[in-house]
Amino acid sequence: MKKYMEQKTNIYNIIGRNIKKYRKQKGITQRQLAEANFLSDSFIAKLESVTYQTISIDTLEKIAIFLGVDISKFFDEDNDK
């Protein structure tokens, strides 16, 4: 169970780092990303940090569309380096 929770936390950290990467590449602030997707600033901040933050596929897809990237890019472990 512990290993499962570590893997689960790890995937959310990968997603968060990749969202941050693409957001910064586009020159978009956390606030702009949050407002465009009807989310709170704190949600985006937690998502992009090492804080464990879950996200629905629907919300992830909306963020991907807004950032102009394929949703699969958010799951790429090598993409965040």
C-alpha cells in the first residue's frame, strides 16, 4: 500500500512540474491559468508544488487546451527536466 501511495504521489508531482513548465514557456502566470480554467490560485500553486494535489482528467484536459499542449505531455517523466 505504501508503494502505491508513493507512486500515486509521484505521478501528481510529475503532472504538476510539467504544467508549470508549459505555463512558464507560454509566459502565463498561475493566476491567469487559474482564472482561465475557473480554478483558484492556490489550487494551481499546490498542483505545481510538491504538495500532493489531485486533479480530474477533465480539468487537466482544459489546462492542456489552454496551454496548447497534448494532455499526454503532462505525464512524461523526462519532460520535466
